[in-house]
Amino acid sequence: MKKSKKKIINSLKKYVGLEILRVRPTTETNDWSYTDSPIILLGFTYDGCIICKEKHLESKKFNTKPIVLPIEFTDRSWITYKKALRPKNNELNKWRGKKIKRINPTPFDERPFMHEYPVLVSASKYHMVIKIDGEIKVLKPAYANPEDWQVVQ
């Protein structure tokens, strides 16, 4: 294993046992997985791949086996789920508790929340937390741009 990959693994070891989220897609394949649904970091394989469990499946009491993510996921683009939920470094937080509407599609041309009005719970630099139909959802970084939202009056 390369020395640089060992350094990354050493920095990620502090997250073992915690729920984590990605803050950006993978570099090589532009994969947005795990940017809006947390995983529980269990450890690493001998060649540096991440071993994890998907949090949403564990909460539903499925008998889930650990997953080994491809090597491109072993990078510094992870933060704790708890940190992702903190309202910090985003202009959208001035609208916390208010209904909002998306006015621009995401870069990958998804159009959700353009005709629905979720309530903004919080926004960080990388994620947004909204409440829609009584359910709390974490939105991936592509949704966290303040210029793409407006308050519904």
C-alpha cells in the first residue's frame, strides 16, 4: 500500500465506530454515494478499502453484513454525521424553521423540492437538513448552495 494511502487511513481511524458521511463525490468515478446517507465505519481491509455498515439498513433491524467500499472511497472526504448536522458556514441558516423552495436544479439535473416546500432544519458547508412530510432528510452537498433556494411566503 502507498504511503499516502496509509496516511489517509490513519486520519480516518478516528471515525471507526461512528456514523460518517462524504462531503463530495469520489474523484475517479464521480460517485455521490454516502453523501446523504450515513455509514458506520468498522475498519479497513489489508489493502486500504473501507469496511462499513449502512446506517439506514441497521436501523431497520436487517441482518446486514459489512460492506467493503472500492478503494476510491478511501480519501479525506469524510466527516461525522453529527458534524454534518451542525448549522454552520451557510447563509441558508437565516431561514431555519421556514418553508423553502428550490429555484434551480442540481448539477446532475434533479428537480426535487422545486414544487414541494420542505422546512429548513439546518445547513452546513456540505449538507442540508430538511423536514418534509414529518420526516427529517439529509441532502447531499449539491443541494447546499444558498443561491438555489428561496423562502416561501
